[in-house]
Amino acid sequence: MEEGRPIFLQIAELLENSILDGTLAEEGQVPSTNELAAFHRINPATAAKGVNKLVDDGTLYKRRGIGMFVSPGARAKLRGRRRDEFAQQYVQPLLTEARKLGIGPAELKQMIDTSEEHR
């Protein structure tokens, strides 16, 4: 677990990442809060708080007596939200700094392409 960020948010993000990368499929069952707690060595209430955050935002749903499952459409919804966050957190500051330095769109694209080639 990562220092400085609430553990329940980290649990929610780990589950979201598993949905995004396909490890957890839509309509697939999610590990129980007790399994999450044991695996990450955290309090089950903390794990439940992370799971409930995803229930509250519609990413997961509960089947009474069976467990938690990934909601239909969750992957697309998460991808859209993460793309928006990516644009705000990385692309907008990049464009702002590029403008300050007089870097136009074509030159910026070339810089990105060149960086990709050297990866």
C-alpha cells in the first residue's frame, strides 16, 4: 500500500485497475472484503469502505448472499472517467507549458512521437 493516500481509496483504485485491464470482467465476482483484507493485511472495514465506494458510484453491485460483482458497462465508464482525469492532470498542464515555450501542436506531436520511438 502507498503512504499518504487513504487505504480504502487505494483498494478502490486496485479494483478499478483490475476492471480496466480485464482481470475482473463485467458481471464477474469481486474478491470479498475479507479476502481483500487478508491479502493486503488491512482491516476488513477498510476494505469494505473501498468496495462500497465502487458500489456507490455504480462500478460494482451486490447480489444478496453471494457477493459483489462488476456492473455491466463499468469498464467503459471507468475508462471515460480516467481519460478525463488524464486530460486534466497531464494534457492541460502540458499544453499550458508548451504554449509558454512557443511549442506549437505539430512540434509537440513530433516530440511525443520521437519520445515513443526511443522507449
